[in-house]
Amino acid sequence: MADTTKVDILAEQLRQRIREGEFGTNGRLPPHRVLAEQLHTTRETVNKVIQLLQSEGLLVARERSVYVKPPLMKLPAFVANYDQYIRERGLEPVSEFLDKPDLVTLPDWVAKLLGRKEGEMVPHRLLRQGIRYPAGAVYYRLSENFYHPELVKDDIFQGLQSDPQYNTWTAMKEKYGIEVVKSVNTAIARLPTLREQNHLGIVRTTPVLELHRTQLTQDDFPVMVNHLVFVGSLLELSFTSGVTR
């Protein structure tokens, strides 16, 4: 205990108050000034304490306030429609464009997964997705999608551009009779980039899970490639796969 810092000691005090329900579920914490008075310390130290508890997932920041995190979201790694999945659980989904959907140049790693040439132009969409609670939106993931250019075009591409909740899976099935039935996933755990911190409203020390996913039809035709970044402290992800021998 000799190396325990003041921040660690105060963080444990505040952690215990959160666990005991003093601030409620998804309740707002007092301003930094008030917390500093309660903890008999400075605002600078309070800020370090809050950042530590944010990185643990106990607290989330929204606009200029800090809240107790909402209940842990259980989310399958492979879900056909994020918004529908959230609604079925009685919650309000949030899906927001971060860039206007458009044609972009294929990165090398995506080109290999889609079976296309590097530098080719393909439809692209980048979303910030979360759940809207009474106190505001909490963002759980960034979803970046690269689509097979022969499938996402004309009316499907227009739908993709017009609505962040547009379901390309259903549209492709209705138009072409194809259906995504499996995915190939590669995941790594890391710390977020500055861009991800800003988009997701998290601090630098919050762990994220980066997932590269290729969506395939029954005959292994690549329909799309997803680049997903999940806030690790807010989600419980479930995976189902076969056994590798």
C-alpha cells in the first residue's frame, strides 16, 4: 500500500459511493467544485479521479457533465440490425452519420477482404451508434462499412446516403436475393485514438475493442467489410464460432 497515491485513495472512496447507489443509475455527479469540497482535495485531483473511473467504465461524460454509467449493454458481435436490436430491448437507438456516405478509395486491407483491386472506389458509411437515455446519448461504438460496389448502387446507395438507420442487408436481400449468413472476425484490444475519443466521448485510458469483420453469403461471397470500434468498458460482446482443430 506504500505506493498508493492520493488519486487511488479518493477514487476508491468515490467508487464505493457509486456502488452503493448514492448517485442512482445513470445519475449525474455533482460539479467538480462540490466533489472537491466533499473529498477535501483540489479540482485538479478530482479531475484525475474522474478520468480514472471513466477509464474503468464506472462514469461517462456527456456534454459538460459526468454521469454514472448506464447498465452494461450485452451485444452480439454479429447483429443484422443494430437499431432494431436496441429497440427490441425497450431502448432508443442512436445512429448518426460522422461523414456523408459516399464513394471512397479502398484501403489495401479492405480490398483484400472484398476481393477487389486496391484504389477502387466503393460505397462507404461511417456511423456513431449508441443509446439515448433521459440524461442524453451514450455512444457504444463506431461502425465503418465498406460495401461491394456491384451490390450497393442506385436506389440502395441512395437509401444508404439518406438515412443512418437504413438497413442494407434487407435491401440487398429484396433486390438480389442474397443474404449474409456468416462473418469472419479479427479483433484487437487497445487504447483509443484522439478521433475515437472525441466521437465516443471517452478518455484516453478507456479500453476499446477494434473489430475487422467480413460479411459473407452462404457461398463465401464478400458483401461488405466492417471496421468497428467498441467501448470496452460499456459492452459485453458475445461471439459464436466453430471449433478450430
